[in-house]
Amino acid sequence: MFHSLPAILIGGPPHTGKSVLTYSLTQALRKRSIDHYVIRACPDGEGDWSQEIDREAVRLIRVKGQWKPEFVRSVCYALEHRHFPLLVDVGGKPTEWQMSIMHHCTHALLLLRPDDETSTQFWLQLVKDNGLLPLARIHSVVDGASAIVSHFPVLEGTLSGLNRHTLVQGPLFDTLVERILALFTSHSSEELRREYFNIAPAKVINLNTLLQVLSPHAERWEPEMIQQLLSMLPCHTPLAIYGRGTNWLYGALVEYSFPQPFYQFDPRLGWVTPPRLTIGTATTEAVSITLREDSIATVLSARLVNDYLDYADADQLSFPALPTEKGIILNGKLPLWLVTALVHLYNTVVGVPWVACYSPQLESAVVVASRVTTHPPGDLVRFPLY
């Protein structure tokens, strides 16, 4: 769609801290209210959550995928049809057939090892071969001080201690953020939003704005905000949801809007509706499903077999019938449009007492829809999954 929107490749050899830097950059951009999106173009099973929870929990939860042609094609499609400026974490060992991902990027930020000239030359050549504009070349070191070596023509320097669960700081990082900020704001976030709002199929609910209304100093949604948020929304009106939100937040919103139409803005697809899922024999070709039962809930854990799922194919998916005398906890790294579809399926079609979405950061499931007073929306169900 907007091919002129920047897409910054974040590359370099393995274990240099690319995921940590990517997480720190997106957090800094979010604080400045810059609409953007992170594409993790490597099926390593990571996400924001893996930077925000205990290392041992990451080890237990994380499911590494495999480089497959279908995954590469899905990433390339998302890049080609991007709706926002992008940060693209490509992993540390791209092969020749994965290079098509780089063709769709515009700029390069390299995180290199100071003592590995071979990998440095490899990545510099990749940048050149793909016609990417160099944005920064940074050496990642375990110990020592961070420092700026050169501002122009390319930002160069050293970043020290890129460790998980820490946000990168210092003059070099601040300068890098300002460079990216200037690049991303060359395409006005406000203009992009206005364009998307103008073509919205229903009344737009901007989650980013509502969060500031509810809690001006909050940086993210919390489960206790659900009830207050729902009380602010119009009733009996089709809704079009825009903005960053968790799986449990979107799950609560889709059931609030029912039976009116519900739309959500996907950074890769634009405005979409939750696909229509059916109850039947579980579709194992695209989604791997495991069930675990307890006295209070059934846990449905879902994993995308090929590390991606084409939205156009989702209407063909079937999910298993579950007991209707207990609640259900939905677990797994899934597209938000599949989460909303599953919440609607089990709450409205199947009619379980309550539906919750598991949050690794909270180490709990958050109730998003309920027919019982014991588990209202926003309630935390502390249910160890691992």
C-alpha cells in the first residue's frame, strides 16, 4: 500500500542483542506516540513478552519455529503492503532464499561484533546488494562504556550490555532514536491515522487516545481498566478498533460489541473482521491445538504450525467443542484477529461460562467475557500453564 513508508532492517550476527535493541526502540517510539510496527522476520518465537517476563518462563513458553517458504512469503507480503513505518528484526543467519525479505526494506541498522570482521563484511555487503540506506553501524559489547564514534554520514559507535529485561539508554541510543524519529515522522502519523479513520467501516475507537483519557500517565492497558473502558463505549453500535492493545483487551471489546459488527485494524492487513470459525474436528494442518483440563477451566493452547496463518484461509478453520460447565483459557501467540474470533466462538457460539486470555507478563489469564458473577471481565485467573 504505502511503499514509500520506511522499513528499517535491524541486522547483524547472532547474539548481538538485536531483539533487546528492537524492544528498546519500539518502547521509545511508543512513548513519543509514533505509529509504527515491529515485524520479527525470524521465526524465533520471541515478542515483546519475552523481554518482559522471567528468563526461565521465556525458556518454558517460547516455541521456536522454522524458516519455511510460507513464512518468508508472509513476511514479504506484510512488508510490501505495510500500513506503518516498520522496524524489521531479521535474525542473525539469513540464507540466500530469505534475502527477499531484505529487498522490501529501505534502511539498515547493523548491530555488529567488533572482533568479527567476516560477519561485518557479510552484513555490509548485504546492505549494499539490497540497495538499503545505511542508518547506523553499531558495535555490541558485553562490557565497557557506550560511545558515539561518528554522527555522519552514518551513525557509528558502541553499545554496551544489551541484556534482556533492560532498556537501552545513553547518548548513542538517544541519537539513534532521534534519527529513526525523523525518518518515521517524515510521513505524518496524524495523516496516516486520518487516512485509516476515513475509510473505517464503523465508528472508530482509538485505544491509544482512550488510554490517555483513562490514565494520562499509563504506558499500557491493565486488566482493571476493562470495566471502565467498556462503560465509555457506545452501545448497540458497530465498532472499529484502532491502536495497540493486548489479546485480552481485544477479546473484551469483540464481545462487548456483539451482536453489532466488529472491526479491528491490523497493521499488516488494514481493517478486518474476526474470521468465522466453526466447531468440529480441529484443523491441525494450520493450527496445532492442545487441551488441558482442570476443575475450573479448560486451557486451549494454539500454535501456528507454519508460524503464520493467512487471514484468507482462517474461515476454513475448525476448533474442538469444549465442556460448557467450566470456563476456557485461550493461550498462544496468535494474530489478534484470530484471538477475537476464538473469544467470540467459545463465548457466543459454544456458550461457556467465561472466557479468558492468558498473559505471560501477568502470569495469569484475564477474563474477557463472562456469564457468571464470580469471574467478571478484568478478573485474573492465576492458572499456571507451565
